[in-house]
Amino acid sequence: MKRKRRTFDPSFKLEIVNTIKNQGLSVSQVAKDMNLTESTVRRWVQQVGEELVGSIWLWCSMCLPGESWAGPFFVKKDVTALK
């Protein structure tokens, strides 16, 4: 018999990512504690990071009317430097 695929709502995913980021716990430890696979948790962390960069990109584009190309370029450069 096939296992039913589990689904998680976005607030749960964000809570897991926040636990990793704010408490300094490892992905593997949180995955094990929450009975999740590491690859699933890593994907959630990556998705939140991509959404954050996209939000910063959009925000800076809106902050520099007439020069929308400059904002995202500098933000992307700064975010990349933080990695």
C-alpha cells in the first residue's frame, strides 16, 4: 500500500526555517526532531531565502524610481557578499 504524501502549510514551514535561523540549530537536528527529511527542510530554507532576496529586489526597485536597474544590482551584490 502506498504511503500518503504529507502536506505542510506555509506557516509551519516558516516556523521550521525560523527555528533553524533564530536558534542556530542544524537542519539535520530540526529534521530529525520534527520527523521530516533533511532534503525537505533544506528546500524550505532555500525557498525562504529566495523569497527574501526577491522581496528585497522588488523593494529596492520601487525605492529608486527612474533608476530601477540600480537598486536590484546593488542589493544583489550585497546579499551575495553575505553568503
